[in-house]
Amino acid sequence: MASASNRRLSSGSAPWDHIFPQCWEQSYPACGGRAQSPVNIATSGPFQATGNLDLFAASTYTSVSGKSVRNTGHGLQVDAVAGDLGSILVEEKKYNVLQFHMHCPSEHTVDGKLLACEMHVVHQKVGATGLNDLLVVGILYESDTSYANNAFLARLGLPSGAPGNGAAAVSIAGSVNLASEYQTVMKSGFYRYDGSLTTPPCTESVSWFVVAGKLQMSQAQVAAFRAMKGSEANNRPVQLLNGRAIFKNTLPGCYVESSKRRLSSGAAWGYVLPQCWALNYPACAGQKQSPIDIDTNAISISIGTMDPSLLKLSHASATGLQYKNTGHGLQVDYTAGGVTYNGALYKTLQFHFHWRSEHTIDGKNYPAEMHVVHQKDGSTGLNDLLVIGVMYEIGAESAFISKLGLPSDGKPFNVSGALTLDDELLPATANGVYMYSGSLTTPPCSETVTWVVLAKAHTASQAQIDAAKGIYPEPNNNRPTQPLYGRKIGKNMFPGTSTGGSTSGSTSGSTSGSTSGSATPIVKNEDVSSAFSSRGILARVTALAGLSLAVR
């Protein structure tokens, strides 16, 4: 790393270059530390932990015009001004982009191999000073005689137009948008480890995210970069790991958090690092996980009105209820009545709230979501569940939530009078329902749930939302949305059915590699029977002995 923002990383310090990087330690003692960067990434592991965290989803990069590229004497660099290039959010901490710069050849090696070049996007945690709390995303470039010029690098002046050593900065035509340039490659996965600046003063304050995928650039661009004065090669050799762990597609906090029981007070899991649940609950890494984003432009099958025989609400009135804090949210055990789904009775078990929604609709995340949990009559364990999801947005006060009240100091709160769930559910069915096959949204993440998400949102006041969020220790109790992996979503009928009143179970889909952001074909009503002629019942369920049915 050549600099952070517009300054040398060690202002006023001894000069240095890449001719003898092994000598840096003489003037910069930290360069002889035991947590230095770069390192070799062995793609076959072993890794301390693996997961499925989407690095790009954590980023909010913005498009900015009027930028320029400068030659720092160690390479080419583009600087941010007051965080204008955007940020990335990791473990609820925001890191603004300071600058991005390039090394040729790469600094990190992959399975012992140097790549043509490596871009470093340097971030710093909001509120941090000096060289503290840095986060760097490393983007690798490969080159071959058949590769054309990389369009983004061409706009930075490669192979022609870049400023030489000591020359004035050169304006970049058009806007700079790291999101459009790096979205695809950042979604390819990453390798995460703790390290240092790769130039003096080699401060060991960097969270490294080396992106797994690679971009292409022409050999002419590589040659032009290396021909610039002072930049024949500006990469530091790889350093020893010295026992440091490398994590794949997840964060180092997984083992640290679970071993210290910090994820949830007295519990083995919580919402600090939900991407780590799969370490102890393997089903959480499955391909039918919930929640999901419901893309209304990519509904697989839709009819105007749901056949009443598919889903009939029949929740009875209940008294003597208690609203309690489970440690993961607010819940009422409610066993009065249930629903009839596809001709079978599903008895109500409980309902609970997530204070931000778990499902999103067209990417919109709501302030709250209620889950009403049912189980098929005669089923046991975590089998044959049906969960109705109801969204809440900020607006008028909710009489339903007001009637429930809120627990105090974790103690149950007695709900006064009678409560009938259908009074709250039926109005929310006015705009139809979305249906799909999924899982519990908390450990053990068993893939045994038929989901019914109501399209119409209720309202709750900001005061009600704030009061609810204030009674348990974590800022939100919502799991991030999960990939679809080819699953279908139906509106007013279950996908995999030819009519609203006949369903044979879930259809997993044939596109096993697709994600929640991928397009799903819209099937017209008259095409339903041919499009979904292959149907099957979900036979694989995850049974975990000794677990109570505290479904969330």
C-alpha cells in the first residue's frame, strides 16, 4: 500500500522503495512483525472456517465524477474525498473508502503463483484515526496475450495516458464507480485474514479480504505500468503466516464468538454473525434456506385470487396468553386453532417478532416481521412446518402490538383479555400471498418449512418499534436473506402446482447455482401444467434430538 488518502503512510519518515523490501525493517521495525502482509493463499485450505458471506452485498460504493489518478512514486492511485467513493459494512461497522491503488505484479500469491497485478481498495473504519482500523479489499488481475485492454484500467491511463513519476495528476473521463467495476468479481468469494500494510511503516492494523475471482487485463497494460519510473515492480514478497488463520467466505469472529459465548447471552448462537451458524448447525448452509428476497418481477407462478381450499385461516380466540422474551426475540405461545393447508390441518404453535424483517420484498427491508408458526397435525420434532410472515412498516400505531404490550426485564408479560390471530392476519391477505419452500430462519435451520408471506404490510408506530428493539441486547434479530438456488416463488398458489387447490410439495428447481438475485421466468396461467409437470415431495428433513420446538 502506497498511502492512505493523500499522505504517505509514514509522514516525514525515511525513504523506501521496492528494490530491497527486506531492508525496510531497519527503519520501520513493524515490518519485522509476525502479522505481516502479503501472504500466499492456498485455495485448498485448510481454512479456519468457511461460509457463504457475500462481500459485495456488504458494500455501498457510489458513482463519482471529477476524479483524477496520480503517480505516488510507488504506483498509480485514486483518492477519495470525505468518503465519496462509498463504504463497506462489516460486523455492523462502517468502513469508508480512502483510496485505491495498484501493484504489478500482485502482492498476494494464489497457490504460490504471482498474478499480473493487484488492486487494493483501502477503507478505514468511521471514527478511526492515523493508520488504525483499516480494511483492504484485494482484487487480482491475470494477463495473457489474448486479453484485450481492461476498460476500467484504460480509463486510469493504462496502457497510455497515466501520469509518470513526478507528473501532475491526470483527470479520469466519466465517473468512477467501484460497484459497477467490481460487483461480479466480489461475488466470487474471498479469503479473509488479519495482516498489515504492505509498505512502510507495515502497521499491523489491516483486515484483509482477498477476492477469489480474477479480472483480466492486457499485457500492454501490465508492461505500461511496470515501465513507469519507480514502478518496474512494486510488490512486496509474501510473508510468513506465523500461525495466522485464513477464513474462506466468512469472518474470523466465528470461532472467537462461539468460544466466548458472545453471540447471545447464555446461548450458542445469536445475530452478531449469522453467517457462522453453519459451523455448529450444518443445515444452515443448505440450499433451501430462509429468509429470501421476494422479487415480484420474477414470480414463477401467479393467479389473481388464491383458491380458498389451499389455505384457510381458522385461528380461534385465546386467553391467558404471555408475551415473553426468548433471548432471541419476543414470542407468544398460541395453540388455539390453526390453518388448513392443501386439505391438512396445521395447528398453531406460537408467533414471534423480528425487529427488522427477515424477508424482503423487491429488496425492501421492513421495520418488523411477525412469524406465525404452525405444524401439521400428527407431525413431530421440526417436521412439516408452515409459517405465515406478516410485514410491518412505520405508520399508525398497531392496536395488535399495543394489546400485546412489552415484557419488562426479560420477564413474561400477561396479555389482557382475548386475542384472535385472524383479526390481524385476514386484513393482511388483501393483496395476496407469496409461497415457497424454505427453512427455519434460526438454528438448526431445518429445511422443513412451507412459507406463506403476506403481500400487504400492517403499520406500527416508531415508538412501538423502538420499544421492542430496546428490550433485548442485539441491535436486530433478523437473519440476512439467503440464495434461492433455483427455488420457485408462487403468488396465491404454491409453486409446483397446476391449480390453487392441489399441491404436491416443494419444487427445488433445476438451476442449483442460481441466487436470490437471479432472474426466474414468469409462467402464465395457461402454461402452468407444462412448466411444472415434474413435482416431488421434499423428503429430506433435518432431525435434531433434544431440541424443543422453539421455532424462530
